[in-house]
Amino acid sequence: MTFPFIINPAQQLRKVRDLTLFHINKEQFLVIACDSDGGIGSKQGDVVQVSADTLGRFAVRVPLFEQIACGSSPFLVIDCLSVEMEPTGREIIQGIKNYAAEAGLADELQFTGSTEENVPTIQTGVGITVLGLVPAKSFYPGTTRPGDVIVCAGLPKSGPKHEVRLDDPEILSLQELMWLRSKQGVHDIIPVGSKGIRYELNEMIAYSQDFHSHQIEWITDCPLDLAESAGPSTCALFSVAQDELTSIRSQLTAPIHPIAYVKTI
């Protein structure tokens, strides 16, 4: 069956790092970001024990970070919960809504999802998808340029190795990420996930314009473990002109560590 209102949908889709873009028209992209959590929660089978509310906040954090980092405005959160609605699901959903409200999603119509009502569960599973819209001219991936320094804001942390808390001053907050994205001198931003800083930095360079002419000079005395998992994006990389870094450092609570310089081959 064909649908006349969709023209060549496969040709309108493309992947950029962990994001899927749908070209709505020449001026706008629909941005799709998702993440999942398993074995984390308040049920007896969960390996990492946290409250359902805390899980909800961290579950939506990663796709929200990905949306905001790329310049997109998130407008819809879809939660797929492998738990019952009462009481666990409702508590997770409340955590999702409370955290998303900090990014401007406050209308009930901006949330939808599903729970498991047929099979009793002893372990928590959560999948989150966030949709956003971005003007093509304001889509930031690929904007790293020679002369930039690539910086890590926040420290990489992940359970069960670390206790991960939203009030930890060593992790990048949503408000700090939004401030970074609004800063004119900041170019690309990429949240760090389970593959670590080195992987994400290579992704940042691989998607930069004319990346074949870019060379990375790693800063050898950086104290961070570049392979450490950052779990729910406890830190993020951003590229910025070197003369802007001092002013940015003074505005953030999260620790700042330069990782590498971008030079022309």
C-alpha cells in the first residue's frame, strides 16, 4: 500500500551520529532521539537500586541532551515502560515529566507511552524516544573547525560503579547544557554515553565539515579516563574557539577539562 501524502520517505531520512533526521522540508528537520534502561529501578530484580522517580528523570535525560545539543527544540516524549502503571509506572512517568519540564515540555499532550499490564515483572525496563524540530541552518553537528579546542564538561560516571545523582556538581546539568547551546562561541556539542569520551570525540570529528583536513592533537596531561562510561550523559564534549574557553569555564559549576585541539593537516 502506498500513501500519497508521503513522498519517498526513505530518501528523506538520514542518520547523524545517534540521531535520526527526517527532512520535513528544505528549512526543517524532525529529529528523533532515543535511549533505554534495563535492570535499574526499585524492583527486586534490578541490579542498580534507585527510586522510580529518579529512574524516570535519568531515562529522559539522554535523549533530551541529544536533542538540545544538536540545536533542536524537543516537543514530544514517548515512554515505553516494561512495568505496571500502578505504582511503578506512574512514578517513573512523574520523574520523566518533572525533568522534561526543565526543558520546557509542560503540556500533557507532549507525553505519551505504554506500560505492561498483562505480565507481572520483577525487573524494570524503560525505553524513551524524544522528538524535536530544528531549522536546517541551526543544526549544529559538523560545525567543529580548525582552531577549536574540544572540551569535556562534567565527569564520566555510570552505575553500578558510581553513585549517579542529579544533584552531583561533578555532572553536567540540563541548565548548563542549555546555556552552552545558547553560547555563540560554542560550535558542536555531543553528550558522552557508554562508549566514553574518546569514541564521542572521534564521532564529533568524523561528522565535521572537511574532516579529512582536520587533525586531532590530544592533550596528554588530561586526567580523565577517555574510555570510562558516562552512563546517562553525565558529561558532554563541546568544541569552541580557544579564546572563548576562559569565559565559559567561569560560568559552569561542572568540571571543565580540555581534551584535544583541532588543527589543519
